[in-house]
Amino acid sequence: MSDKMNFQADVSKMLDIVVNSLYSEKQIFLRELISNASDACDKLKYMALTHPDMAKESGEMKIWITPDAEKNTLTVADNGIGMNKEDLINHLGTIAKSGTADFVKNASENGSAVDLIGQFGVGFYSAFMVAEKVEILTKRAGEDKAWSWVSNGVDGFEIKEAEKKTNGTEIKLFLKQDEKNYTDSIYLRQIIRTYSDHINYPIVLCLGKAGEETVNSASALWTRNKAEITPEQYKEFYHHVSKNFDDPWMTLHFKAEGSIEYTGLLYIPSSAPYDLFQPDRKQGLKLYVNRVFISEKVEELLPAYLRFVRGIIDSSDLPLNISREMLQQSPLIAKIRQGTVSRILKELKKRSQDYEDYKKFWDAFGIAFKEGIYEDFANREEIAELSRFVSTNDTEKLTSLDEYISRAQSEQKTIYYITGDDVQTLVNNPQLEAFKEKGLEVLLLTDPIDEFWTQTLGSYKNFAIKHISQADVDLSFKREGKKAEEGDLKKLTDLMSDMFKKEVGKVTTTEKLTRSPVSLTVENGQMSIHLERLMRNHQQQTAFASTRILELNPYHPLIIKLAEAMGDEALKPKVQEVARILLDQAKIAEGEAITDSSYYGEKVSEYILKAF
């Protein structure tokens, strides 16, 4: 009796994408199947630490590749953990427990979608690029029943009970007629040595009467001398451990010795994963103890702001039976974490000397990396040093805090910044006008985390870090030209205060504006308008909402005209009309929503028509 089941809708779409357009090199399917077999052996090896009986049938763990030119088949087998019926349905009938729809959408629309595939564990499906049918025979370690899974990759799959004496999985590919080269032993050797030489288990090529041949070196790559490892081998191990298809931007291979000994082989990808900012993202490094796989994606080994780093840590000083609770509380893990973070930061500092190269890293991971200034007290100054920003000095080129300080004026002891949604809006913010007039550089910060690290860091190398609205520098400067009369200005600010009492807390004048008639700011010490907007967008309570201040430029011709008009009662409706438009302009400059967009558009159009 067999069960005939349909693929989930997203799996059907995914198969079509994988088979027809995703992979540029078909032979990658073999790397994927070997990688899965290696993972299965890792899992059984770990399970055997606490349940020795589970692996008693296995003997030495291996991966077997068996070509059959006569039948035009290729079989990949292992004696790892194996699968039961539930595993087959969950892993081969469903792609990724979450995020599937997003992935399928991206894979359909995005030319670089190949970089996403490994994150969903769908490498198995690449087999259908070369196979017209796939049969799986598998038995989970510790269980009595074996299972068969069969599919042509089009209209679902069939599962039934089967016979298999030992645990593990055999995947038989019935090759398409034009894929016979995958039964050629010479070609198979080349593929295995190119893509899978780093695998820590023997990959045995079964040649029938000619016997068996172990093709790979079968030693953990991280245990080898760095001088003996080629760039290609490092790259292929990255593909194996990360499940990504891009090339690593950085490779860091080190051995720490001292109070605790451990080896690390770490990578920073060249592109950001789709789930970098998703709460349910997978992060962390693989942990080995004396080359025995312990746990996958151990979050305790790296802080969250380095969640994009991939790779392994192997230590001989940790117990083989370390539990999840021990991982969270272990002082040894804490030391490994501290040392690993230090090495990553040191390597980043070296790479940061090359602007164009480092910009690639920053464009991909800068937003996440800056979280470390807020989260990592011990390393925050070093993280700040490695961070890059846009500033008014050059909006096309990133700058460091050290470079900002090097350009600071002689008496300047503050790093000034402004926050907002995008650089272009910030560049045109009226509050910057006095800073530009004074030649004071301002950082233009557009990431949500910028609102938080600037409050936490406080100062950098004896320079205070302040939002321009909190600046205590003298921003006044010599003016030429007419200024509105004080009495008329008082009447105007009183009128506007009354008009906008539900929208702003105060209407006042300022010496800080040069070109703009008005600007919107907040009381000193209160949260910025941008931060308050972020909190509203995330449905956070705004009990401590900032008090808006509408500032008028008494030297601007429009403000002068409005102030003069306050002496004529007949002009009051027109003054109120223009005042409404000015408040809306100030809101728009701050990225805020205006009260009545229809009214604003109508009046602006009306005034434009009068100009012709």
C-alpha cells in the first residue's frame, strides 16, 4: 500500500524554477546531494554520543556514489541518520517551514535568486535538473521501518513502506537521456574533487568489478594547515557550510591557543541573506568538539549584529555532551565568543583600508553591523570606528567617524548628525542651513538603528555625538538685508500658535535658517521627529511624544510679508492660508504627513498659476 501525495503549491513552483532557470551549472546537484549526506552523517554521529545503539549498525560513516551506465542511473548513498515517513513528507514535500512564498517570489523575479536557494534547504530538488525520476530508500536510525519515496518532480510523490536492513539513505537518479555523462567515473571524480573534497567523511566511488575508490581527502578542512588549502577549497567549504551560492567576501581561518583552544573557519558572504532582519532568521555558527558535530547554528557563539557570519568553531576543551542549557551558560563558550568577535573585528579593520572593497561589505551588512554599537558595550568604540556613514561633506562617498574628526573645525568637539528616512530628504532639511553656512559637517543617518546607537555611544574619541536639534554651538551669523519688525513678528507667531495649537507646541523665530521660511523641530532633550515616527509605524506607544516647534525665519521675504500683513485685518484670511501652507512645507521637509494633502495641492497649484 502506498500513499500518493501532491507537492505543496510553492514546491511545484520551486521545482519549476530550480529545473529550468536557477542553476547555471548542472553538476552542482551532486555537491548538494553529497552535502546533505554529510549532514546526515553529522547528525547520527552526534546522536550516538547519548544513544550509542543508534549507530551500532552503521560502522564507519561513508558516502557512496554508484554510477550505472547500462541503466543510466546514479546513486548517492550514506549510512547517516536516515529518514522516516514524517521526515520525507516534511523535508521533500515542503520547502522551508517559513518564508516559502517570499522565496518563490524572489526566485521568480530576481536574477540573483540563486544566492537564496541554500537558505531554504532545497538543494535536493536540483537532482531533477538531470533526472527524470528520483527514488529514495531510507531508514531512520533507531527505527524499524524503512520507506520508499518516488517522484518525477512534476505531479507529486509516492511513499510506501520498504525493506532496508541498515539506517541511512539511498538516492537513485534515473538520468535523462542527455545526461549520461554523470555515469562517467572520470567526470564524477572531477566533480567530487572540485566541489566536495572538504567533506569530513570518505566519498567512495563504486566502480563495479573495478572495486571502490575513495575520491576525497576525507579530513576536516579546518584542521589542515592553511598553506595546504587552496582558495577553491575554502570557497567550496563555504558553499557547504553556508548553503549559499555566492562567493565569500571574507575568509577567516584561525587557531586560538591558551586558556582555551579552538579553531575557527569563518566566512562573511558577499551578499546579504533575504532574512537578515526577520525575527525567525537562522543565525550562528556550527559547533564541533574534536571534529564531532555538536550543534548547527549555535547563536551563543556570536552576537546578533554578526548574524551574517557563517562557518564553524571546533574546540577540544568543550564536553562532547554539551547541552543547550550549557551552551547558554558556559564560560568556555563566552571566551570563544569573545575571542572570535575580536578576530572578526581585527580582520574587518584590515579590510577597511580598501574603500571600494569595504564598501561592498558595508552595503550588504552595515545596517546589521551598526547594531553592535548599541548592543556590544565592550566593543562599541571599535565597531563605531569600523562603521561608515553618509555626510554633508560628500553625499556620494561614505565616511568614517575618524575621517569626520579629521575634518572638524579647530574648536569643534562635537560630531553632529541628523536622522531621517532618506539622504535626499535630509540634505534638503532646513535645519541644515546654518550648519552649511558655518561649514560644519553633519552625518546623514537613515537607518532605524541610528536613532539608538547615537544615544548609547554618547561620545567618540572625546567628541560628543549630538543631533543638530540639540546642538549647543552658536549658529547665528551676520545677516544682510531686511528683517521683519519685532512687533509684527509677535502678532504673526501668536496667530500661528493659536491656529496650530493641536499640531505644534510653540511657534517661534530662529536665526538658524538661511533659504527656508520655516522649519520644524522639537524641544531640547526630546526624541527626534524621525524616532517618534518609527515608533508610531511599529505601533509603539507615544506617551512621551515630542513637542513640535515651528520656527520662522525673520529674514525671509515671505515671513516679512506675512508679518507686515498682520497690520491689515482684511488680509488675515490670506495670512492664515499661507501659514497653513508653510506648516505643511515644514512637515514635508521632516518627512511627516500633512493634515490635508488635497488643500495643500490645491493652494500650491493656485499660487503657481498666479505666477504666469
